[in-house]
Amino acid sequence: MRIRRPLIVRSAVGLVCVALLGLVGYGMVGGSGENQQDVLASLVSRTLSTPATQVHVGAVDGVLSSDATVRDVSITDKDGVWLTLDKARLVWRRSALLLGRLEIDRLEIGTLEIRRKPLPSDQPVAESDQPILPDLPVKVQVKAFDLRALTLGQSILGEALSVAATGNTELGSPAEGLVFNLDAIRKDFPGRFKAALAYVPQGNALTLNVTLDEPAHGLMSKLGHLPGEPPVTFAVGGQGTLDSFRGALKLQAGPTIDATGTITLDRNGAGRVLATRLTSHLGPLLPAIAAPVFAGETKLDSTTRIGDDGSVALNGLTLTSRLARLDAKGLLGADKMMDFAASIRALPSNGDVTETDHGSIRSLVFDSHVNGPIKAPTASVKLALSGAHLPDGDVETLDASVTALPRAEASDPATRIILDANLRASGIAARDASSGGRDRQHRIARAPRRYGPRRPRQDRASRDRYLHGSGDLYR
């Protein structure tokens, strides 16, 4: 089963845009020929319909050449209606087309409700060769945008959400510049997101400002699984040119998570170099095995080259704390071939042992590598841990490795992925909080049946435990 078209965001945005562009196109030809509802239904259906999806347009009111409204649009699948739009109004100037502009004085969206995720199609859906939106040889200017309510059902993000937004934009060729402003406010819970982007060709001037402000138990803290769901504030902004940009970033998520730093973008030969320097406290965001060694202050330095040919080279990314270091580098070529590697090493703090506030580790080595076509890369991970005494338990030695090799596009649910996994461990003792912190021996029960047929074996002399699994994974 393969899902291509009925994607939630694409459907919602495409629904509104195609319907309104249908109004524009119909207004440009003077409103003759097919009736208005048939034209819009045809445009929306061509873009969004699948064998499992039906699109309905209720009515079209007003003068298409200046002020028109489309009403009661819905999308259904075999379980019923999953998306509705009560109305969308377009106020525009047809005469501006003579000056090479699609000039919209006001774009009003009523209530756009996405109740749930659409059902997948029962049969493969072929990609359409037609673009979602036509290429218009004009500059698009929306002077005022007003979304009364975007409502998402609980099943989409894990909680119900209602957002209102206003803004404006100017889109055209790069030579004509770019303006984008958005101000979104939650209606059902405190929270605000603002974005402002402006690019002026004269002088290559670029200005960026993005802010987010949410109280405790907000959407970002839940989506990010932040401990305790703290309040979150985020800001990134700067100004300059595309060849010399200077910006700053600041993140605060409760008392234990924060980051501040700078972002620069500079022209260098046939490309640009993006550099990031951050000082942060990110330990609570990391997995339990890595959080102790990255506790406290960490520093991040990264340099990325963005080639004019579309290639992206991570020349170096380093995240260091008092007790550990992470290094990453790699390349995504213009040919969409990738080769990235990352490693983590614990840094000794007392002789050859890394001592944390809540335990110690004699050695921690983590290596990962991803390479191959971007749509079907081979991935491998290796972990070696020894002498670990942590709040959750002890591990004398642990060596693990996993390799995944997709036989086709990894994003395709029908793709066969070949997995090979190995695990060797000894001296594992889980700390049982219910028994006053006493150690409890923990054994590997069996190999995952999904990945391989072999059962773990035990070396009676060393009491080591081994696990090997290999096989195919079908999603």
C-alpha cells in the first residue's frame, strides 16, 4: 500500500490554493463556458482526488473578476468526511495582470477543519505529471491574509488544536524579491508564532525574524517530548545580505534546557558557508545513555558549505561538554548521493574514568555511518560501552551493531530492508527503584523474532551473553 497524494498539509493548502486560483483563472477569461461550480470542482478534484477520495464544492458566489467566494468544500473517504472548508473569499484586481502582477487585496479563509488523517488508498496512486499549481509569469502579491481558524483533530498531533493567523506575502522571481509575514495565535490555548522574512534584490538585503512563545504543556513541549513539558520560547533573527548575513538564536525550555548563539552566512567561491556557534544545556533532551556525559554546558560549532550546484557539505559539526564530544561530517552531492558519519566519545575526567554527577563510565564509543542514494541509503550503527554505573543500573561490557540496507526507496512502505544486528553484553544489573535501589540481574530473553531466527547463547565460563539477528524487515 502506497500513499502519495492524500497528505494532510498538502491537501489543506492545495485545496485552498487550487480553488482560489480557479477563481482567478475563471475571472481572467470572463466567466464563460462551464458553470462556476463545475470548473472549481474539476480543478480541486484533479489535484486532490484519489481512488479513495472524493472532493465536493458547494457553491461559488460573487463576481469572479473582483470579489468571489467559494463555499462548503469537503473531502471524504470511505469512513466519511475528514476535511472541510466553510468558505474562502478572494478580493483581487484583474487589471493588475496587465502590469505583470497577480494582485490580491484580501484573502480570507474561514474555518478549515482537518478532523483526522485520511485513509490510505487501497491501490497505488500514480504520480501526476501536472504541477499542483500552474507556473504564472507574474508576481503574486497578497496584501492581507486572514485565516479565521485552522482546526486539527486530536489524532493528528496528539491533541486538538485551533489556530488563527494573519499575514501578507509577495512572491515572484528572485530578481523581484520576497516578502513573507505570518502571525499565528492558538485559539484554544495560549501560544504564538511569528515569522517575518524580507529579501530586497537591490543590495541583496535579507532580513529574518522568527519567534515562538508557549506556556507550559504547550504543543512544542509535547511534540518534542520535553521533560515536564516546560514553557518554550524561541527566537532567531538577523540581517545582512545573501553573501554576508549575521543572525542570533535563543532557546529557553524551562530551567534546564537552553541555547544561545550566532549564525553567519558568507559567500565563498562557488557557494556559501553557513556557520553556527551555540552555547547550550541540552542534556535532558538526549537519550538516557548519553545524557549523563552531555550534562551541564555544551558548545556546538558547525560549518556547512552550500554549493551553487545544490550540493551540501557538512565540513564539521562538533558538540562538546566537559565529559564527552560528538563529531559529524559528510556530503550530500548535487547527484543526491550522500555520505555522512557521526561519532561520540566519552572524555575521561578522573584517570581513565568519566565521572558524572550520578555515576561513572569507563568507556563510551558510538559510531554511525549513512551513505548511498538519498532515497535508499545504507545505515550502520556501532556502540561499545564498558564500566557503566548509572542511576538505572550497571553494565560491565556491551557491544552492539546494526546495519540496515534498503532494497528500494526507504520511504516506500513496500520496500524490503535487510537488517543485521549483533549484541554482546556482560555484567548487566538493572537498578530496581521499588527495592530500595538494589541491583537486579537482567538477562537477554530471546532474539527478536522479526529480525532473525537465532536464540541468544551463553558462554558458561564468562557468563557473557550473545545475540545475533539477521533477516528482512517489511513494513
